[in-house]
Amino acid sequence: MARYRKVHVCVWADAKFRALSSPNPNGQSLWLYLLTGPHTTQIPGLFTGGEAGLAEALGWPLEGFRKAFREVFSQGMVEADWKARVVWLPNAPKYNPPESPNVALSWLRALDEIADCPLKDKAVKALKAFLEGLGQGFAKGFPAKIVLGACSPSPNQEQEQDTGVGTGVEEETDLPTVVGGEVFEVSDSGKPAGKKADKKPKPKNPKPKAEPKPRERNLYWDAVCDIFGMNPVTEQDQKRMGRLARDFKLKCEAIDVDPDEIEARRDVLAARWAKDDVAAVVTPEALLKHWDSAEDQSQSVDFRDPTPEETAMYYADFDAQPAAVKKPKLEAFLKRLADTGQTPDEETTARCAKIRADIEAEEALEGAGA
């Protein structure tokens, strides 16, 4: 009997687990993450994911991720279509077989969430062969009218498949079932016995149905998925992703930039909030909240440490300004420290206290003079 151990996907998000030392990019760690990570779906081994998102989730540089991926790929353990953002682990079904035909049926419903591409077709054919090997009961879990992996159906196929992908509705028909591009005969088992009702003759030239309008690709949806390593599977996750894509689109269009600005500002906040040289994890909601303060000023601001002479000149100029000018600047500085979670050192704390005392003294003198 085969021996298995279940690994919950939540282990990758557990605070104690994330606090452990992480490995450098390597093939073994990548394989285990691809097999058990939070990106996985009901379909074992078939999921949506991009290079950058997976590398970020592992805390690896992109080049290190690619090197580890090539190692796993060379062993025939993984395939990917990065353009379609589809990843397939051919051996994954062996480690996660369905417990019943109903579970196998749920795999078909999840296929709609995988982008159509040749790799999806290949995976679907492999899954069907695997299920047929488990026994007749699992093979019967495939509804007769579902088209598997029909990425580029012919016009005749589109007219014949009236119920669409994933409906699970069987209609009376004399046409064969198209599964993964192959033709299979549909048996009559399961239908009521006895005399069949007379069927109405089908028209010789049925009116062709209008082709469904393809959904436009949402660049902001794809960008948020890739940048934050998200894989919206459930309806709740998809609603959240829709709100995030809409809000980021408004932010980017307001300043006339492309979706790449999302990743740039995310990196700015991650570096700013880093502790002990460990980059902070910035959620999409946090980035939206601090969007304006996350603007990359590296092109316009000199980040070198000022000389003692420059620091003294700045303080002298600041001290010479009236309280009405110094007070809002001081409050803005303290608010920025609080928003970013920074703790000022002793020198900065003392300096702020002195400035506040000078402001209060100056305001008291102005009040007495009035």
C-alpha cells in the first residue's frame, strides 16, 4: 500500500513556518512548493501562476527561480506556458487521486479558471487517462456534453456543443461526444427503459449560433495576480481581485502610468518598511492605502548621507523660519514616521522635542504681544 502524508496549503502562510530560515533557490524546494503551495486548485498539478509571482512567494530572485525551474523541468516533473500563465505537474494526480467520481467531476468545473492553451489540452488528456485507469466509475464521472480542453474549437464543434463547458447537462443527441479533441461514443446507460418518445425531426440546416464575444484581457487583473502572487479561485477571491484591479487602474490612469508602476511602488514600500534587512510583505490593500507616499523619488532625490556642514546649514535655515512654517513641517514628519512604523533614534527625538519647545515659546510670545 502506498504511503502518503497530507500537507495543508496553509503551512506556507503560517507565521512560525515563515519565520524559519528559508532555502536558497533549488529544485527540491521548488517542486514541493509547486505541489503543495497556496496556488494549487482542485485539479492536482494544474494551476495558474507566473514566474514573478511564484519567485516572490518563495522569496527568491527571478533568475534563481528560473534556474531551479529549469532543473525540475529537465527531469520532466513540470511544464509551463508562461505567456498563458499555466503550470502543469504531470505526476501530481498520482499523489492526489480523487476519492470519488464526484471529486473527479469537480476537476472539470475548475477547468474554466485555467487559460486555454496547448498545455491545458495536454494536461486534460493526461487527467482523463489517469481517471480511466482508476476504474469505470471514475470515467463515468465525465458528463457526456462537456468539451475538455477545447481551446480552438472548429465552427462545427461550437454548434454541436450547445450546453457549453462545465455545465454538466446531458441533452439527447445523436452526435458523438468531443473530449480533449478526440471522439468518444456515448452509451445509453442510465436512461429510462421502455419505448422512447418520438423525436421531432431536426432541421437540415440549423441556424448557426452567434459566436460568444471573447472576454477582453484585463491587464490590471493580470498585473495584480503576477505581482502579489495571487490565484483567485473562489468567487470571493475573484470579487476581491475585481475590486483591486479596478482601484489600481484608477490610480495608474490618474497619473498616466502603466501597470508596471504597481510593482515599482510595491517595492518602494517593501524597502521602506523593511526590518533587519528583510523586505516587508506589502499587501495590495496596503499599497492602495499608501499609494501616494510610495512614489519612487530615486530619480529626483539624492539619497546620499548629508555632510555635517550640510546638516548644520539645514538646521540653521529651519530654525530661522517662523513657527507657522515649522509647526506643519514637524507634524508632517512625525506623521510619516508613524505611518511607516519607524521609531526615531535618540538624536531625532531630542531634535523634535527642541523644535516643538521653540514653536511653543514663539507662539507664547506672539500671544503676549497681541
